[in-house]
Amino acid sequence: MPGLNHDPVARLRDDLEMTFREDLEEAVVDPVRWPDLMERVAQASGSEGALLLRTDRTGLDAITTASLAESSRRYFEEHWHREDHRFRGLPMIRARGIAVDQDFTTPEEIERLPFYQDLLASSGLRWFAGIGFEVKGRLWCLALQRTVAQGLYEPHEQARLATLSPLLRRAGLLTAVVEKARLAGLTEAFDVLGRPAMILDSEGRAIRWNTAFSTLLGRDLKLAGGRLIAEEGEAARQLEALSRPSGRSPISAVVVPRRDALPIAIHVVPLVGPSRGLFAGGRTLLIASVPGALPVPPAAILQTAYRLTPAEARLAQAVSGGLSLAEAANQFSITAATARSQLKAIFAKTGATRQSDLLRLVTGLAR
């Protein structure tokens, strides 16, 4: 299938591999640079943008260039990734490091398939080149995208792009090593502080935890199949929610009751941004504590920890310090209805369902 005429400046530059190697070195040292690297490849190959994703995942680990942000959002939110026509090309990607639309799609299919006409056409996109590479047995794909006007990826371009596959594989492996070292340092730092900490991947599986967290595991809170399991019903449901492939967890805290000991308060902290552990898999940090007879922290700490408003933080501090809701409302000169509304907002943001849960969470921060 012949391509359209292109501006020769938009073709692959002769020095692509050299500049790509330099960019890869920077991305390994600082994983935040991976989107910049992808943008450079997109520009050098005359592409509209690029998407990097694991081919066996729901997209939680995917990152994209700014130019494809909206189409990538639709791709996952509208579940196109579950019926991606381009998955036909995965065997070719594994075999030779690259696949393009014309390898597995006819012009007639492009004109009638919803994947091309509904998803891609609405963003002005048409042509694809998927550069594959494996990291620890998982197949990744750097998916370059071109518009109709930019034309398809021709054979000589495919050959040049395929040479990037082994470079990406090496960079992915090295980045995973760097990321794992950082995750290990994070949990060890909490060990120094005397705080139990655990890191989960995007499927809710524990990939790293410190000695302090290990001491909390027992019959009421255990690891089964790599996932945290609680005996008590509500805590069990909340921990199970951390395993759902829905991106950022809506849960900010989980209280795990124990039969013969004080409950465990687990604070849920999402690891966000391009440096969240792209190849090592770290997505969520859990920080645990065992609340007891501890002082209530300042309202400013509560406000920062749970994103409370100043009024909500003040109320949370007051009721955790022993005041009833009515006494707190009177002290702050607000109505009982306002106090109840603020407490409801506090519960929503902290994950507490009753004031005893809130007390455990708040006193845990004072440790």
C-alpha cells in the first residue's frame, strides 16, 4: 500500500539511534524522563505521538506523550484495549521487534472496523508502528501513531525503528533495577522511622515490605497469594478494593480490627506520576500504625495528610481529642447540621466509617 508524500524533514533522522541511546541513558537514571524520550522518538519518526504500555495489562502502567493524552484516555476508559484490533500484530512484534497496520489489516478492514473509524478517526489518527521489547518476561510496546496525512510506516522506516527494540529492552531492564532499588530504599526509610510500610503493584500484590510491617501479619491480617487479606468483613472488602484495576484507589485508609490486640490503621498513599515504578511495578504505598493512647496531632498535619479543609481538620482534631460532636459544634460556633456535614466529609476523605475509626487514624499520625 503506497504512502502519501511526506516532508523529508519529518523522516527518521540518520542520527536517531545515537540520540536515542543518549536519551535512554538519561531515562534509566531518571525514569521521569521516559515521556520525554517517547516524544523525541515520535518527532524523529515523523509521528503524531507515542504510547508505551504492557501488552497484557489494562493500561494502568501506560504512559503517553501529551499529543495522545485524549485518545489514550478514550482507549482505556471506553475499553478499546479489550478489543484492540492491533493485538493481531503481537506475534509479529515478538518475532521481529516491530509490526505495522499493513502487516495484519486490509484497506477494506480499515474502512469498516470501529477501532479505526470510531476511535482513531475521531482523533485524526490512522497508522501505527509497534516496537516491542521484553522486560522480565513481559512484552511491552512503544506504539507510535501517525495521522492520515503523515502516512503509513514504509519498509525502510520499519527497519530503522526495529533497531530500537533491543535498546528499549536493555533500558527497561536497567530502569527496573533502579526502580526496585528506590522502592527498597523507601521501605527501609520507614523502617528507620519505626513505621510499617508495604508497596503494592497495580494489581494489589505486595512487592516490597519492611520488617516492621511483617510484625503486624498474623491471623487477623495476612498475606495470601501476594495480597493482604483481613478477617474482619469491612476491612477485607477495603483491602480487596486495592486490587481492582481502576487506577488510583478511592480508599485513603483501612482499619483492621484484631481479636487480641489493638486495631491496625493502614494509610493508603498512591504513587503517582511517570516515576511511579513503570517497570518495577510500584503503585501504592501502605503505611501502617497501631493507634493507642497517643496525643492528637495538630490540625495542620491532619489537613495535609487527608486533604481536609481547615474547618474539617479542626473538627477532626476536636472529636479525636475527646469532644462530642455537639461540644465541638458549640466550641466552633457552628450548627449541629454543619458539624455533621463536616464529619461526613472527614469520613469520606479518611476512609473512616465511624468516630472510633477516625480516632484510630488520627492518633496513628501522632506516632
